[in-house]
Amino acid sequence: MTIDTTNLCSHLQKKLFEPDGIYYPIWQAMQNDEELTAVVRSRQLHIYRNGKKILILAGKAQPKIIREDKLNELITK
């Protein structure tokens, strides 16, 4: 999966793409799951499974869980 990171918040990029980032396990899981898609909107990453939004990741704000999904278990509380 590739994401256009031009409009992605720099804090979120660090959390998502660096191996010690808190969202890095989510990024790894997204690479191996064909049902997941992601779109950058308002500097946040919106993650969808089969076209239904499940999660919104932001740089400084808390992640927003929209639907129950196994991906949500990877968020460090």
C-alpha cells in the first residue's frame, strides 16, 4: 500500500512510518491486508475496510475509532 504523504501531518508520519512509532504496527498490518485502504484528509489518515471507515489517525490528537475492527487492537493506549 502506498499513501501520498504530501498532506500528511509530520507528527503522524513519524508515528506511522518509523519503527519505534506508536502506529507502526498498524502500518505493518495494513501492508498485508488487501481489504484495507487509506486516504489522507485534513492531514489525518482515514482507514477503511471494504469501503467502510474504521479508524482515523491524527498526529497530535487521539485516534478516533469509528467501527470495531481487529486493527483497533494495535493502537497503544
